[in-house]
Amino acid sequence: MTETLPFTNLALPPALLQGVEALGYTTMTPVQAQSLPAILEGRDVIAQAPTGSGKTAAFGLGLLARLDPARIKTQALVLCPTRELADQVGKQLRRLAVAIPNLKVSILCGGIPLGPQLASLTHDPHVVVGTPGRIQELVKKKALHLDGVRTLVLDEADRMLDMGFEDAIRDIAKRVPKDRQGLLFSATFPDAIRALANAMLRDAVEISVDGGAQPATIAQLFFEVEPARRAPALAALLLRFQPESTVVFCNTRADTVEVVGSLTHYGFTALALHGDMEQRDRDEVLVQFANRSCSVLVASDVAARGLDVEDIGAVVNYELPTDADTYLHRIGRTGRAGRDGLALSLCTPRELTRATMIEERQGQPLRWETLQPLSGKAANVPPAAMATLRIDAGRTDKLRAGDIVGALTGEAKLHKDAIGRIDVFATRSYVAIARRQADNALAALRQGKIKGRKFRVNRL
């Protein structure tokens, strides 16, 4: 079966095989096995693949194999819908290219100041990963040069169209050489994606890895509820199963806000993630969920694209989506890397036709269980394990994760086991602290110094 093919079966340069080995990859995922042979031959590819399927390594190995590091020109361009996804892709490309000397990968996205990005383009990067709006802006300023691009990648293409980037994508595509390779990856294939592919790709190889029935590692349970009892039913689910981290999917932005209010009333640590949020607020929500300062993330489908959080204990469908593909895409976020996953779905009588559609798609009966919604305020809701401190300094201040650890274990006298994940951005940094020790750590950092300097520190 294709899932068990080793990467050594491919005609990859030794340096890239070292990168594959460094990441711990041994055998190819289905999307890699189906797409990489065509990509390495230089063919255009359009691929349908869900989150977590290994598509970044698929197009990453392809574009890196075509690079000439001695040629100081931008030779590969990857367009992503969000800054989070661009950061994730850029980091993985750097890891894959660990054995390629002097390779420059630049991540260029909106939502952050333009000045440092302009300064970084004094010398052309070999690979650029970015969002369409910012890439278009830098090209128009003649700071980013695309005349040497050999590979153009559209990652999460459907999400980019949802966000209104189609005109920018088409404009960028016209500015790269006509003989470049085009790779388009999308979770779904609506008509707009077909039209975009027809306009940008030549004789493309088409593959589809849409998951079909989910692996047995994901337990799927369905619960019929009355519409008015949906919120207390959700609280009852979380109390019954007590996953360490949960993503609750809603169909609208308004519902995400309402559900967070309801869960907070019941005593849960919950935050909303939706498309109308400012970039900084979005960053802070994702940081808190990833570092276990928030145990429940309530998200819309559009906002959750590019969500890269390991070991999500459960996915809950607060409402069933209108199509089976979206359902499979949602629940595929749990049960990764060989871990058991849990997918819980609330279904009102009016949504039973959607449940039937999911059942037909998976080719097996759904498992229904009964649930007693909560009445009144929840009791004994365990708090999130960590709390997050924000430091108003980051990479531009030459601040590193090690400096923060040093200040916490030094002046703050905190044991290293009480320090969780640290995220360092351009102008701010976030550190997760064991919840019971967060206030002491905050006081110590405010009174002391980090790397010999005083910075403003707050608790989120």
C-alpha cells in the first residue's frame, strides 16, 4: 500500500533525505506517495488533502529539490491564507532544508510592520512563504522579485478564496514566469477552485486524499438534543469526557461568542476564534490554547484553518456542518500521530438529515448515545493547567526563549518544571506558567529584569 512506501524510494537529493530523517519521517503519507513522484518530475499538481495529511512535506520536498542555493534569487513562492499557517509552513521548510547550506527562507505576512520585511529583502531569499495581500504589496513596491520563481504553491487554496484573496492570487500568478511549476492544495474542491486551477495550472495531475471513513483511532459519538438545550448539553459532554484540550466547532461567528459565554458561565476556561478577530487577538487565543492556558477553543471553520496544535483531546460539533467533507475535516484534528481521538457531535432533530449524509459518506452506522444536559452551574470543572504571561518584547529586542527561562529560574526562583511553552514573536513573547505559580512568576518578572533589562509583563 502507498502508506508504507519509504522516502528512499524517491529520487531525492541526499541533503533532503537528511532533512526527512531529522524530522523523524520514515514512510510517506497517502498524499505524499500520490503527489511527490509527479511533483519531482516537474508536473503541475492539484491535490485535495485534509489538515494533518502531510501536504507541507509533499510540496516542500518538491520545491526544495528544484532549488539552486548558489543562485541568489527567489525560486519558490508559497501562498497561505493566514500568518499562522505561513509560520508553520516556513518552519517546516527550514527543518526539511536543515542540510542545505546558506538557504534563506523568508516569511512575509500582513498584520506586522512592513519596515523589517523590506529590510530583510535587501538580499533575495531563496524561498518566500506569505499571505497574498502582503506578497502583492511587496511586489508592487519592487522589493520582492518574482522573475526567478520556479515553483508556485497555493496552500489551503479554498480558504484563501473564502478570505477574498482571489484577485491578489491571480495578479501574483501573472508576475511569475510562465514556465514555473504550479502546485495547488485544497481541503475542498468547489467550482471556484476548479476555475483557479484551470487558469493557473498546465496539464495538472489531480489527486484526492480526503480521508474517507476516519481511522478507527477516532471514536465518533452522536447525541440528539433539543435546540434550546444545546449549550447545557455541550457543558455536560465536556464534564463527562473531560478532555485535556477541546476544539468546539460552530457554524457561525456569532455562535462562537455565545458558546464561550455559556461555557464560562459553567466554569470552563474557553476562548473564541473567528474570522473577524484582529491578528494580535487571534495570536493570543492560539498561544493560550496551544500552551494549555485555555482548555476549550470555540471556533468557526474558516478561522480554524491552519490551526496547528498537537494532541487535541476531542473535537465537538456544536452544530453539524452542512456537508460531510467539512465534518471529516473537523474531526481529523483529533487522533493524530497514532494517538486515540474523540469526536462528539450534538444533533437537533432538524439536523438529522445531515447526520444521515455523514453516515452515507462513511459507509457505516453512526453511534448514538444519550446525554442529560446540565441544569444550573457546573461543579468541579477542572481549571486549565497553565496561565500565560505576556512580555512586551520579542525578536526585535533580541529576546530568546532561553533568556525568559533564565529569568524565571533565576530571579523568580521558579522550578523549570513549572515553565511550559514559550512563544517569541517580533515585538512580544508569551510564556506558560503552572497556574498556581503564575502570580508569583508575574510579580518576580515585574520586579526583576530579563537579560539585564526591564520589560512590561502582564497576565492574559
